[in-house]
Amino acid sequence: MSRLLDGIGVDLGPIDDKLSLSNGTGRFTQLNDHILEAVNAAWNRPPPSEGEWVRAAELEPLRLEAADVAGALGLREPWGWADPRNSLTLPFWRELFPDLRLIVCVRDPREVAESLQVAGVMASEEALSLWADYYGTLTDEQGMVTDYDSFRGDAQAELERLARALGLGSSRVAITWTVAAQERPSTSSGLTNGELPRRHQKIYEDLLQASKARPSDEQVSTAASSERRTDLPEPLAAQRRELEHLRLQLARAHGQIEALRAQVEVRSLEPTALREVAFNLEQQLLERDEELERLRKAIWEGDVWRREMEAIGRQAEAACREADQWAKVLRAELDLIKSTRLWRAGKGYWALKARLRDLFRKGSS
């Protein structure tokens, strides 16, 4: 779908890889991941359906970042980005871009469930529930609905319908070139005959009915007025639109050329300059090696000092235990001596001697 929209004139950002035209607006995809993460949700765990999560304070920094994305990418009207997670984060983007217009590409829920089950992402029942969470939020939205199966049949007619609904006024030449450049979607797997739960069937039928609607009179008049403003015959107007499309591609190519030129300038430096750059890098590596060696030495010295202190501590603990044991032995021997007759007789003798010494001192004084 990204390739097809880019082909009919929707600016999806710089094209880095022809096989992935959504690379230019990858920042929107990253922002969708960050938005869901900020409100404790994910692509397979949708936020609450009531939409109050959009008031979360954690989203304020992301609002500032998102407001600058389009300007930073240098996108031109009409522009957009393709990401299924937009179904979950739509309230956030509605606040930033009130005139946002949706293109809903609906796919049979049974095919989606089969694809996720075969890939080992989740079970079929869980995948069906997730499909309903994604598409259930879009049934009441005003937007353009396109059926995935339509591109398996007459892709050009469906692209013409999309172009008219978006007011792009893309010429048949541009649309034919776009369809010829794309690979048609693979054929159905055939596993679309099983019954769906009532809620899923209702959502799917409503979306299919919307995909068959013709562009509204307002949309058609917008495209027609855009063509009338040229005041040119239809062949010349078609050529002018084709030139606008080519001019957009040329502007993107200029950006890629500038990037390549910068790479060439770096690679075309003089050998002397390259040697100087290499020498500076070697010096930085040597300085880092020296710093690492100092850190290793400091760590080693710290380990040696720690081991020595641990050894001293163990010796001190052993000495304390030995001193405690000797104290117990001495106390036991002292208790044994105190229990003998000799100790009791000696104790009386020393008491009598101390009394006589006191009396002698008093008599002398």
C-alpha cells in the first residue's frame, strides 16, 4: 500500500530503498511504538478503548517531538505515513492533525489470523481478537476504505478510486505506471470460508460495504476544481500532473546525490590527511590503553590491600579466640585453688598480717 500511494502522488518521505517506501516516515512508526509504551500498551496489547489514555502526562514530550516530524522530513502536501498501529494511536494524531484523513486497508480477519499463527506470533483466536481491536476503532471514522482483495483484481480501477477520493487528480498515465511497477498481492490462501464471531463479521461487513462506496460529491468536486484551476485541456493537464510527480522524484534524488557527494568527499581526502586522521585515532587508542592499564593496576593494588586486611583480621580473630580459651583455663585453675584448705589458711594469715601492720603504723605515729 505504501508503494501504491507513493506512486499516485502521496509524499511518504525520502525513499532510501525502492523495496521499502515507508523508510522516509519511519519516525512516525517509532513514535507509535513510544506512544504505546508510554501508556503501558503495545501493538499486541491495545490501550483502553475509551481514549482517556491520550491525556497521560507521559505523552507530552512525544507531542512536541511529533509536531516537528513532518517539518523535519520536508514533506509536501499531500503527505502521509503507513503503519497499522495508527488504528491504536489515532486519538493522539487527531489532536496534532485535526484535518487528518484516513485510508483504511481492510483484510479478511481469517487471513490475518492464519498469517500470525503460521509466523508463530500468536494463536488464531488471539489474532482474531486483535483484528477486531484494530478495525473496531475505525468503523465510525470518516475515511477512505479500500479492500485488500481489490488489488488482486483490477488494481488500476481501485487506485483511480483512491486518487479521486483523496483529491489527487492523478492522471491515468501515472496510475498505469504505478500499477505496472508494483507486484500484485499474493492470491488468497483459501482459508476464508470459516465462520467468524458475530462481532468480527459485523465489523468486516461494514468495512467491505464502505470499500464499495464511491467518493463523495465533496471529494469529487475538490479533485475536479483542482483540475479546472489549470485552465488546460485534459491531455496537457495530465502531462502537468505527471511532471509534478516527476519533479517530486527528482527532488528526492537530489537529496540522495548530496548524501553521496558527502561520502565521496570524505573518501577523496589526501593520503596525508588520511594518515593524520589514522595517527590521531591511534593516539587516542594508546591513551585509552594506558588509562585501562592504570585502572587494572589500581584494581589489583586494591585487591592486594583487601586480601592483606582480611588476613590480619583473621589473625586477630584467632588471637582473640586463643585468649578467651586461656582466660577460661585460668579461671578454672583459680576456682580450684580457692577451694583448697591451703588457700583458706593463707587467706586468714594474710588478713591477720595486714591487721598487725595497721596496728604497728598507728603505734608508731
